[in-house]
Amino acid sequence: MKAEPAVQRRLLDLADVDTELTRLAHRRTSLPEHAELTAAEAAVRTAKDAVVEAETNAGDLDRDIRRIERDVEGVRTRTARDNQLLAGSGIGARQATELQHELETLARRQSVLEDEQLEIMEQREALEAHLGHARATLDAAEKEVAVILERRDTALLDIDAGETGRRRARDEVVATLPDDLLALYERLRSRNGTGAALLLARRCQACRLDVDRTAISALKAAAPDAVVHCEECGVILVRTAESGL
Ligand SMILES: [Zn+2]
């Protein structure tokens, strides 16, 4: 294949742009924010689970509290009724004794219920503090996700802008290249990751290996418009005044 030296040199611009595009694509997938986001989202899930668990426990305790309140209310009503009966006239001695017994039983029951009530209220209070803490943890975790998302989106926008600029530059270079040379470059690039490189001081800038004596003689003998390759890595070697030939 043949191409004017000036045209061949444009392959170096194309290779530079492609290196930048590759770097940006790598940066896009390897942003630290991706891993940070995964961890922060896991923290949100854990915090949510803790809140749900605490809320469920609080609901259970609230139900217990209402049940005890109903029981206490029942005992009070019964006690008031018994007291009223006792105070009233027209009851016999036996009934009065029975009522006294019942009032004693009701008083003991009330005392047990009140102890239970006190204990459960303390549990509920402790749980409320725990719930507050769990909600604060969830809130902080959600804020952290938002902060990381914003940072990630800013980085992605930056990468987008970089890529847009490079693609435009690439299109401009590509438009000036003959089809066959471009096709060769693309084929080599898809195979090696690099399509063309400068021969700098007898060294291929793609594989960083010195070109051996025999190959240098061949390169010297090659016409300036001949498209030549690195024997080691296969890329198009672009010769310039810096090539050391
Ligand atoms: Zn090479």
C-alpha cells in the first residue's frame, strides 16, 4: 500500500485521538463512584431493613400497650361496679364477702397489669430511641447515595464532553484519509489496540521495541510513500525526521 508521508503522519493524530477515546472509555467504566455507589446502596438497604424491623417491633409493642390499657380499663370498671354494689343497700353478708374477695383479686390483677404496663412503656421508649437512630442512619445513607450520584454524574458529563470533542477531531482526521489506509489502520487497531505508531529513534512507539538492523535497512530502502509495518507488533510505522533513518 502507498500513501503520501504527510497523509501517513495524520495516522499519528488519529492514533492519539483513539488512545484518548480508549482512556475515556476505561475511565467511564472504572470510575471509583461505581463501587462507592454499590456500597452506599447496600448501606441504604441495610438501614431500611433496620428501620422496618424497629417499626414492626414498635407496632407490636403499641398493640400490647393498647391491650393492657383495655385490660386495666376492664379491671377499673369492674372495681367501680363492685364498690358501688358494696356501698349500696340490700346486699347480704355472704355477697359482701364475695365482693370483698373479688375486689382483692381485682386489686392484685391491676397491680400486675400496671407493672406490665410500666415495663412495656420502658421498652417502647427504648425502642423509640433506637428507631430514631435507625431513621437517622437511613437518612445519612440516602444522602451519601445522592452525593455519590451527583459526583458520578458530574464525572460522566465530563467524560461525555471529552468524548464528543475527540470524536469530532477523529471525524476530521478520518475525512482526510484514503479509504484503504483507514481500513488497514482500523483492522490493525481492532487486532492490536493500536493501528499506527511513530518510529522514533529506531524504536516503535507502539510496542516500544527497537527495530533491528536488517529491518532498519529495509525501512531506509523503502519509498517514502510506502506503508511499512513494525515487524514485532504489526502496526503501521510512520517515519518522520525523528525516526533515526
Ligand atoms: Zn511495534
